[in-house]
Amino acid sequence: MSLHPKDFQRLSRFIYEELGIKMPASKTTMLEGRLAKRLRALKLDGYGAYCDYLFSPQGRENEMVHLTNAVTTNKTDFFREPNHFTYLTQTAIPELLKIGTAERGKLRIWSAGCSSGEEPYTLAMVLSEFREQQPQLALRPQILATDISNRVLDIARRAVYHLDRITPIPAAVRRKYLLKSKDKDNPIVRIAPEQRAMVSFGRLNFMDEEFGLRELQDVIFCRNVIIYFDRETQERLVRKFCHHLLPGGYLFLGHSESLHGCDVPVVQVAPTVYRKPRS
């Protein structure tokens, strides 16, 4: 059973329209493999039948979440691209506090495309360390973490990780903010309660017209996400981010992402770090 080119075109067009993700013909085998489980779960005899179901009213209501989980990539790590966290604490936060953007010590950070939670919990640990070093600032971080995949959001909310996932976390930080399982045969840790409490999770599709965020953000992390979109979609998404970013706020992108040549209202202030002008 293989994915016919016509069915691939139907699916790739739908994925682009609904998720903004480009799916070139070179991804046929990948998409075929990822959807094979859905065919078995739905007891369908082919990809044509899957398309018919997906595009039906019932399929749009019930299958969209499974299609999203199948086609999105959720590669992430704790302390990924650590220079970003150094810039955040040494440059961005002091600058935000100096210009009064971080109002009365409140700091709002959005982890957009948070995957299974490693990035927002890294932010929680980094900010906990910063607060400990600068107690006079009375900093109150609020981290919003969103993703399109309910599957990875469920993992993130549990905040439980296998020991092999925490290798990038510095040993001193691990001792302070990770709780080990009492079961010696179960090599897992859980993020400590105070750091979990800093983070709130929600589902968000970047292709939605409105993101529904109630408050403007001081900092947005959206790393290794826009690389999956075409240039037009990247520009549109960054402009939407800026709509939710306070003047003087910062946008962090992934190491392989660039806004060079894009018509967007931010200026580059460091490698893959951008800032919204104050006026």
C-alpha cells in the first residue's frame, strides 16, 4: 500500500493551508510512513480512503489533531542554543527592566512551539537562577508555552523526563530544580513545583487569524519552527508575533533561521536575536 501522487497532493495542500507547513514531493515516503498508523487505527484500506475521511465533516473534527501530531517535528533539548539564555539574562532582561518594559518586575515570556516542554522549563530554571542572583529586582516571570500538538503538550504538562534527556542541564542546576524518582529502577526526573508553576501551557496554531493572547509579551522564543514555512508564511508569522510583542521586546529564533530580506518590524541585535523598536 503506497501513497498515490494525487492523494499526496491533496494532503500536502491541506497541510499547507491548515498548518503552514510545506510538504514537497520529496516528503512522500515520510508522510506515508507517519500516516500508516492512522490507517491501521481507523481500519482504512488505503490513503485515498484516509483522504476521504479526513476531508469529511467527521474527519475534520476528529482526525485533525492526529494529522497534526503525525506531520509536526518535535525535536528539542534542554538548554538548546545556550548562548540565547546568556543573552536573555545578561542583556535582554536588564534592558527591559531599565526601560520599564518589564512592568513592576513582571516578565512575560512566550515559548512559541514549545514541543515537549524542554524550552519553557529551561527558561524557568534560568530565570530562577537569575532571581537568586538579583533578589532586589523581585522579578516575577510568567512563561506561556504553546504548541499545535496536543500529544507533546500532554508530555510537557507532566514535566517528567528520562535521565538521558537531562544531560545538557548543568549539574548544579539539576540538583536544585529536578526531582528524582524514588524508584531506583525508574530513571526519571520531574521538574520541581516552583518551576512548573512558572509555566502555563496551551494549544495554538500559527495559522490561526487570532492568537487570543490577552497580554503583550516582553520576550518571544520561537526557535527552529519557522524553518518549516515558506518565506511568505515566515513574514506573516513574524508580523503576528510583533503584534503580541511589547515595544522594546525581543524575539529569539533558531540558529538556522534568518529574517534577512524579510519585511518585518524588528531589527537584529545579536545572532538570531531580534528586537522590536520602541517607536
